[in-house]
Amino acid sequence: MNDPPRTGTHSAHRADIDGLRAVAVLPVVAYHVGLHAIPGGFIGVDIFFVISGFLITQVLLQDIHGDRFSLVRFYERRIRRILPALLAILLVTFVVCARYSLPREFIDYSKSLIAAAASVSNIYFWQSGGYFAAPALTKPLLHTWSLAVEEQFYIFWPLMLWFGLRLFRRHLLGFTIAIIVLSLAVSAVGAFTHPEATFYLVHTRAWELLLGAVLPLGAFARPIGAVGRNALAVAGLAIIVVSVLLITSDMPFPGLLALPPCVGAFLIILGGRDGETYAGRLLAWKPIAFIGIISYSLYLWHWPLTVFQRNYALLMTGGSDRTQKLVIIAWSLALAALSWRFIEQPFRTGSWRPSRPALFRYAAAATSLVIALGAIAWGAGGFPSRYSSQQLQIA
């Protein structure tokens, strides 16, 4: 294998990848609110994994080649990117569940709250039921499993990349491809033999993140002409659309069925690497790109709103099922835009952006508070005193 090219580690902003994020999040939202025309919307999470692997590996390589790689620096960026909006969701859902949920539900929620704050919610939900099972609609933090997978992956990947570039630079790409093949093989078998574990755990999802990582590591390093770029991007977009429409929750997933949407995302990223494409122009269209920009907050907000509307009619009472779904989507988009503007951005680029030491202090204190709230509610048995004895007996 050739050395990973330094020219592949540039971090110029790509609006088509913002649009690809929108292509990832919108099917997830549609699937979760119950739009039956999008049966495979859950594959959007797999697209997110590919995007994340590509972008973060690109930044890590840039730091390593520039002799400024630092785990502290890396995790600072992760905290600024992930934690503020996540903590907001955890606190809001805690307040809502404290007000509306029954004691047993509040205990279950409190356990998931602790797991989400500790970045192990994928393990918690693996042990407590399937992603596609009916009880999922009672779990407002179920969607945090994917965040936990990413955070667990990024415990190991930065160090593996740093050591790999020093110890076996010429073979790093081949080594990464070997891990992809192994992880995919385990996922393909596990989708039939251990479907819940395969869905939730990091070792069966690692190949999706690493698929995005191989591009900045030097895979397909030769420049691609305009015709080839357009063919790749259009093919990638078509594969994703077909996957969303044809893959269903009854099929063994992830396994080999996760390969088409991941390959589709890979082709779009590869196609737009060396220049503009027609599909890239569509994805970079400002309304689509903006949804991609707020996609993280949209992903965080849409599922709790879906759960709270279905269980407590929190957003509206009455109205048709279709109207309720549209209301959930509208609220999700509005809250996502506000969350991006007033929660995400200030911690990343705002004028009162905290320093690194202050950020770590705030993160530790806020995370400890959330875990403490969950532990208190769990230890108190879900605060049954919120209800009368007659209500508890009925429940």
C-alpha cells in the first residue's frame, strides 16, 4: 500500500456533505414518526456513521501530519460538538418524564438516562429490548444508542490511527480494510444469530465508520474526472433512495443489508472529492444543506417528541394521525433550528465559547448532575408519591 497522501487530509467545507446529512436524517425522522412510505428510513443512521468516519478521520490526519495531534484536543472537539445539545435533551426529557410517566416507566427512563450520559446506552438498550419492538415507543432516549456507538468507536480509533501511521504507515490502509471485512462478516452472521447485539454494539458497526475513513487514508487516491464523479454521485444517491424504499424492519439488519446505504454514502463522498457533481449541487442546495447543518439537533429532538406525543399527547390533542405526524415533524425542525443556533453554536464558535479547562469542568459537572438525577429517581422507585394509591393500583 502507498502512504496515505497528505493531500487527502484537507478539511475544506463541503456543502454536498451537509446535504448528505439531510438525506440521512430526514428518512430517520419520517420512519420514526410513522410515515409508512419510508419503510427503511432507519438506514439513515448508517449513512451518518460513514459521514462521521470520513470527516473525523480527515481531521485527525490533518492534526497528525501537522504535528498537533492531541487526545485532549480531539475530545475537546467532541465535547463541543456532541455534549451541549445532548445534555439539553437529557434534562428536558427528565422533566417531562418526571411530570407524566408512571413509576415503572420513570425507573426505566432513569436507567436509560444514566446510560446515555455515560455513553453506554447502546449496551443498555441491547439488554432491555429490540430497536424495532413495540415497547420502543415508551423509550424517549432510545435513539442515543447511535451516539454511544460513535463515542465508543472514537475511544480507540484516534490512537489506532496515530500508532498506525508511526508503526506500519505503508500498511495502514490495508489493515483498516481488513478490519472492515472482519466487522462486516461478524455483522452479516450476527444479523441472523444475535440480531439485537448486532444492531447495537460497536464491533458490528465499526465497519460503517471505517468505510468512510478509508478515503482520507488514501483509498481511490487518483483524481476522478467529471464524468466519473457524476456517475459515482448519482449512483450513490440512487442506491440510498432504493434502500430507504425497499429495506424494512422485518429484514435481518444491519448485516449485508446495511452495505447498500453505506456504499451509497461512500460513493457520494468519493464523487464530490475532486470537484462538483450534479448530485452534489442538489445536495448543496441551501434548504437541503441547512437541514443537514441542523441534523444533529434534529436527530436528538425528533424521537423524544414522537414518544411524548404518542404517549402523553404533549404537542397536541385530537386531530388525525397524519396531522399529528406533521406536527411532530414541524416541532422537531423548529426545535432543531433553535437548538443549533442557541445551544450548539455558542459552545463551538460563539463569543462566550468556554476555554478548554472551563469546558471540561462544565462537562463533568453537567454529566454528573444528569447521572445523579437518574440515580435519585431510580433509587426512589420512580417517585410513586406523584400518584394516589388508587392511580397506582390501576397502573
